[in-house]
Amino acid sequence: MILIRNVRLVDAMGERGPLDVLIGEGRILSLEGGEAQRVVDGTGCFLAPGFLDLHAHLREPGEEVKEDLASGLLAAVRGGYTDVVSMPNTKPAVDAPEVVRALKRKAEGLRLARLHPAAALTLGQEGKELTEVGPLKEAGAVLLTDDGRTNEDAGVLAAGLLMASPLGLPVAVHAEDPSLRRHGVMNDGALADLLGLPGNPPEAEAARIARDLEVLRYARRRSQATPRLHVQHLSTRRGLELVREAKRAGLPVTAEATPHHLSLTEEALKGFDPLFKVAPPLRTEEDREALLEGLLDGTLDAIATDHAPHTLAEKEGDLLRAPFGIPSLEVAFPLLYTELHLKRGFPLPRLVALFTDGPRRVLGLPPLHLEEGAEASLVLLCPKERPVDPTAFASKAKYSPWAGWVLGGWPVLTLVEGRIVHEALE
Ligand SMILES: [Zn+2]
């Protein structure tokens, strides 16, 4: 039994407390205290349901030099995540049930965050032949995606949506038109011209989202069940407007945004530092403001990290050749707690919802609230500020675009079904 004393509770429903939360048998037993062997003082801190990340690249199998399940899932619990969806663009791609099963088995043995593998929509993520959805779902896959690549063949995407819909699996898309994106390494526009860097236009994202929404319309018309399309790492104002219109029209679409698109802009590329090279690229302040509105009005369902570790050598190289992506599992919540809630007054329950109920809904999971009887997958977050120190990351990628940023809201205790998986109490 664990007792967290005098702690505020924050979930998607709102804020309460301070209360005394008694945890045992994997559940919240009481919000009115009780006897426990372990007592944690929660004064000044707040308790939230454990976070779910819809989009993490854990690199196993095949690229363990960048990350593996052990380092990635440790990074996750340090970031307050109790559940992680791993992307299938590994080597080989996660496109067969036995790979999904092997990943799940290994993750269970680590006893850190729970792993929910996404499986490839097409064999080898080559965009041609669909994977076997039924056996993949049975093995534990929660989502289908060719993320890392885009789905060029609209007919294959439609067939994938039709096949996945009776099983209730969402299909997630990396929405960029490669023929417009070409070799762009940053947002296309005046700044890219000034820096002499090849641009990736916002229209590459918007054009692909528009197409994918039409594919979804078609699949919905042809399916008995509800096909669900999830737009990954949405980065542009125009892309956001398209999703908003589609939602208003009742299309079953959901969308996520990343911590980097919510906290940084293309201005970061001025120093030609490959650290800031991501796909889709960092956009303009106008785009960022639009995303923040989308978080508030429900156009965006989730904040997902797109945690994408690479070796330091790769990220220190030439900007044109460096790979896309940054690690963010360990900083996502403190970053947005500080930048959005503390500095801009973004409502805390809504922020927590974007890390909990929002992503859970994308996967079709029930909401997780802080009430008696609820599963004790929880995170305790404290306001004490400290600078981001990537050298202390559990992730193998020990660098960060936010290095030195002073943030509050760090997870000091993470529990999965009542079991402590991360502890950094003072
Ligand atoms: Zn992607």
C-alpha cells in the first residue's frame, strides 16, 4: 500500500483536492487516506493519470544503437508515461504477428511502461500489400501505420481502412506529399530562401491530409463499421483547418501534435543545427498559434511525442544529410506544462487530457480518471523547476533542442497498476 498525502488531483474532468490517495492491489482504494507502509508527501504537487504516448520510435528491432525497449521505456516512465505506442518503422518493419508478440513479451519482462506496438499497414511498409490485420490485432497491435513513410497509393490506404474498421483498429498516416516535399529540410518560405536551404512546403502536408480525408469518406461510405483515420504530427494551420472541417462534418478522424511543433518554430534553424531537423519541419509562429488553438477547441485529440532518437554523430553532422527527429519522451510534459500552462495560462485539466484521455480515445480505450476503484496507473508531478539536462536522459539520444530550458512539472513518481516504475522524490 502506498499513501500519497495532501496532493491535488488533475484529470480530464478537472482539479480537486488536496486529498490523501491510498493505492493498493493495483487500484486507487480511497481518496480519504488510510494506513500504508509507504507514505509520500504530495504537498504542492499534483497527481494525474499515467500518460499515453501515441507515437514513439523505440528503434527495436534493428537499430538498438539509437534506442531499444529498455532505454526507451525507461525514458517513458521518467517522462510520466505508463503506456507507449511504438512505431513499426524498425529494421525489419513490424509487419508480422510474431514480431508484435516478441516486442510485447520483452517489454513485459522489463516492467516499465506498457508497450502497445503499432504494426505496419503494408508489408515492409512498402505501400503495396496490406499486412494481416486480424492476426496482428490478436498479437496485440493497437494501430496500423506506415509512419516514417507516406502512403502513396490511395487505393491501398482505402483498402487498409476497410480492412481495419471491423476490428476497430485506427489507421495512422504520416501526411506529407513527397512530390511536394522533395528534399526539403526545413519549412519552405522566406527564411528557407534566406538561409539557402531546400524547403518543405506546408502545402505538402495540407494536400495529403485533404486526399486522405477523401479516402476516409470513401471508406466510410463502403464500410459497415466505422473506419478511423488518425493524422500524425500535424504541423500546419491549413492542415489543422482541414481536420477541423472534417470533424465538424462528422468524419471519424483524430489528430495529434508534437511537443516540438508546439514549442519551437522554423526560426530555430537559423543556426543550421541538425538538432532541429524534424519531419514534418518546424513551421511558423502562425502555424504554432493555430496548433495551440486546435489543442483547446478539440481539433487536436492528443499530444504525441514523435520521440525519434538517433546517434549524436548522426545529429551532429551536416544539416542536409542528418536524419529527421529528436528525443522527447523525458521532457514532453514539463515542457508543455511550463510553456503552455505556466506561461500562457493553458488550462491544466485540458493539458492533462491531451496526454491521457485524448490519446486513449484515439485507440478506443476507456477514459482513466482519478476515482476510487480506478486503475492506479498514475504520475505525480511537482512544480519545482530545473534545467533540461540531456546528459542525464535514460534515452540513448543524449541531446535535446530544449537543453538548458528551465522547466517545472517534472514527474517524480510514476506507477503502473500500483507498482512504482520511476521515483525521483526529494
Ligand atoms: Zn511520421
